[in-house]
Amino acid sequence: MTTRPPAASPWLRLRAWLTGGTAPPRTAPACNSAEAAHSDSQRAQALIAAIDAGGLPLNPARVNDIARRLGLEVSRSAPMEQTIARIRALLAQPGTAPAVLPAAEPAPRPNPLRRR
């Protein structure tokens, strides 16, 4: 039985096509409801960690989407600060999600569009 390598990002596929190389084969991402629920809480934790690190969410629709996926009812006209406070309160409740950990330093990624 042959196993496939993980799917390459669109940028890597474009770069391989432009340079005449071969792009890795595409694979369908595996997703089920347990993984989706886990990723929703991870998205919420990442949002809160980014805000704590001094970031500012630029897209209120994304914040509202995260809140809705966590089960909160959010109005489109609700202030973003209020929605963020509700997400924090939900994450702080025991048993809903693990505590928010401080954000780790991301590893520097090479720019695929830069010539070497």
C-alpha cells in the first residue's frame, strides 16, 4: 500500500509549476466533527492569545464566526470588544476548553516568492 505525502500549500504548487519542478500530489484534508470542534476552540484560544500579545483583530466577522462556532449568539451589530469578552468568559469556564496558553514565538518561514 502506498501512502501519500501531506498536501502542499498552493504557493508551493505554484512555485513548483513556475520553476518547472513537479508539484506534490494533492490530498483531500481529513476532517470530522471532533476535529472541527477542537479547531474551533483552538481558533478562539489563538484569537485571545493574539489580542493579549498586543494584536488587534481587523475583521469583526471573523471574531463573530469564532463566537458562533463556540455556541454563542452574536449580533452583527454587537461591539467586537463585547464579543471578545464573551469568548474569554467561555474559555475561562472549567470543562469548556483548556486554559489559554501564552503564544509561542512562530518559526520564521521562508518567503516562497523571493528569489534565492
